Amino acid sequence: MSSGYRGLAPYLYYADATAALAWLTRVFGFTEEVRFCDAAGEVFQATLRAGEARIQIAGVGPDYWQAKGVDSPVGQLNILYVDDVDACHERVESALGEEGELEPPQDQPYGARVFTVADLGGNSWTFWQQTSDTVELPPGWQAVRAGD
């Protein structure tokens, strides 16, 4: 039986969506699909692509968050699955230049090699390469899989 789902896209808020769009395409190499601009030419919403995945971004000001009763957006962790995390790290590090330090990829006990970088809106992006199906859990932990 089909769930009817066709995909999932993060919808990320930025104080300056124009700057975020430029940063995400320059640093991560995302592809811009469409942008919607206001009369001043500022981006208020855009759709980007990372492979087959869509990413929606929107520009909102402090009045938007005040109306919701919060000070600002809460950062989000987004995972991008990649074929070669080391090559991806080199590309992102090169694109960042002097903008910030980037920790090298690290092997994880759950069979992945990853690195994480924060964007200019406070969202975290983890680049993830699955390197093994073997998971090394701490003593006393267990994996429970659907159907088991």
C-alpha cells in the first residue's frame, strides 16, 4: 500500500533571504530553481535543489516572530546525503574561505562519515556519507528495527 508521500522539503526562515540564497548556492553549490522577489528586488521566498531534494527558504522580519510570540527562528539541523564527504568538505571549505573554520569529517559509530557547518541563518547542515552498515553501539544499547 502506498503512503502517497512524494517527498519532504525543509522550509527555512532567514532574516535576509537574498543573502541566504546567495550563500547557499555559493557555499553548498545548491541549484536555484525559482525565487520570488518583492518590489525592492529582495527575495521573500525561493526554492533550491540539492540533487533531487528541494529546499524552501523564506525571508521574514522580526515582526513575523513577534506575532508568533517568539524572539526569532530556532535553527534546524538538515542532513545532506553525499557520495564523497571528503570531496564535499574540500568544496565547502574552499567556498567559505576566511568566513569561518570548518571541522574535518569524522567517522561515526553508526557507520557514517560526517561534517557539519552552520549557515548565516543559524541552521546546521550535516553532510553525511554512509560508509558501513555496521553500527557500534555502546554497551547496553540495542538497535530495534521495524518488523523485528
